[in-house]
Amino acid sequence: MKKLQAHKEGPMIERSIGWFRKARDADNAVDSFVMQWIAFNSFYGIFDPQKKGDLTAIGNLINAHPSTD
């Protein structure tokens, strides 16, 4: 947890984790899906510091991780 607190994007990552936890504990599948979507949105926003848009952020997220080919 100390590494997360020291990370410059720590608050956004914590917010995303919080939404994933809410989704895990949801009683309704639709509520769980919506909460997972919110968690994903808050997470991939980290990868778009210039706020160019969702496609840019998701592309940056995908390109930030090595391929497993």
C-alpha cells in the first residue's frame, strides 16, 4: 500500500480499486457491470494525462503493456 500512496496517480488508482470492490460486493449483475465500467474508466484515465479522449487513453493503456505473443 505504501507504493500506491507514493505513486503520483495513487488517488486515481485507489478510486478505481474502490469501484472494483463495490462491483465485487454488488447484489445485482447490472449494478456490478456499471461499477466495473466506472472503475475501468477511472483507471484508464491515468494513461491520458493531456485528456485527449477515451480512445487515446485506452490506446495508451494497451500500448503501455508488453504483448504476450
